[in-house]
Amino acid sequence: MPGKVLIVIPCYNEEASLPTLLPELLATKLPNGYQLEAAVVNDCSKDNTVAVARKHKATVLDLPVNLGIGGAVQTGIRYARDNGFDLAIQLDGDGQHPPRELHKLINYHDETGANIVIGSRFLEKEGFQSSFVRRLGINYFHWVNRLMTGLAIYDSTSGFRLFDRKAIEMAAASYPDEYPEPESLVVFSKAGLKVAEVPVIMAERQGGQSSIRSFGSLYYCFKVSLAMFFSFIRKT
């Protein structure tokens, strides 16, 4: 039987981008016979995110309270675990992660057996590269992660990432809640999961507003670094 892939789309006020993203996503043919299902995780949006998602025939996971990006992603991953999906791929609802790039993550997983595959803007430096201030922060987290895990991940804040069954089981049980991307790499590495990175071409945000407005601030960097440190020293 062909494998099943759940595309987990955490959303907070993404009505502007979903009408373009969802039709393209649901029309995407995945490699190697995988079957695709899209799950929009609505994190208490105040706009028409839910109506747009249902209009385009996506599965809607409607959270009763705002959990933030980590809780929204974990909700989708738990849905993947409970419904027998072979892979889960986080894809942001703002249109920055084009569905045409999905095959790169899937092919790399199938070829190497990596448990986590991260789509990176910076390996080949094509497409949208983010703002200068954000790139400084991303480079900082590259070095923090390298120090703590030994992994040379250049886009450790990327929300475009694949989870295999082993990673799904782990993330469904425990996943960082507030700004999970850098911290989760520490958790996965300590658990012995294989984490890899592949080059992808990303786009600019198609609508809405980033949930991380303070990304370039020293406070944000300190807060996430502290969370990574506690994950690093915490007993498995």
C-alpha cells in the first residue's frame, strides 16, 4: 500500500494566504506513491481561516484555546500518529513553503532514512532569504545548535520539516511549545534521531502577520537560548 503523508498547517489568521496555498497543495502529486492529506490547525484565529480551510476541503483541527505554534504543530502531529500516517510535514500557512518543494523532503527521507528532514533556505541561497536582522538571528541559532548537538543545521528556525513515524511518536508525546524549531533539534538529537537538511526555495509571506514579531530582539534570542539549554541538560 502507498504511504500516507499528513501536511500539518498551523494557522493563526491566515485567510489571505490559504485560498492560494490549499488548492496548490491539494493538487500536488507526491513522489513514490504517497497519498496526501492536509490538516489546518486553527489556533483560535479571529478571521475566516476556518471557513476558507473547509471551503477548500482541508481537514480542520479547531483548537479551543490559543496554544501558539508549538502546540498547534503538536496537535497536527498527534492527529498523524492517531490516524496511521507514515510521514507528517509541517508547512506554514502563510505561503512561504511552496507545495512544489515537498518532493525534496520526501525523496531525501526515502533515500537516507533521516527521521527529521528540514527544508533550508540557506544551503543554496535561492528564493526568499528573509530580512537581514532575521538572518543574523538564524545564524546565531545555527551556532548554538552546533555547540549543543554537533549538528550543522543552517536553517534551524525553518518551519518546513518532515517527521517520520519515529519522530511523530516522539513529538506527539512531547514537543516544545512556544518557539519550537531550534529547541526541538536539541531534543531530537539527544534522543538519537537522525536530523538532516535539504535545500528548498521559499517564498515571501503571502498574507497575515508573523507570530514572531520580536525575532531579531535580544530578548527573543535569550529566551530561546535558555529553553535550548534546559532541553540540553534535561535528563532523557
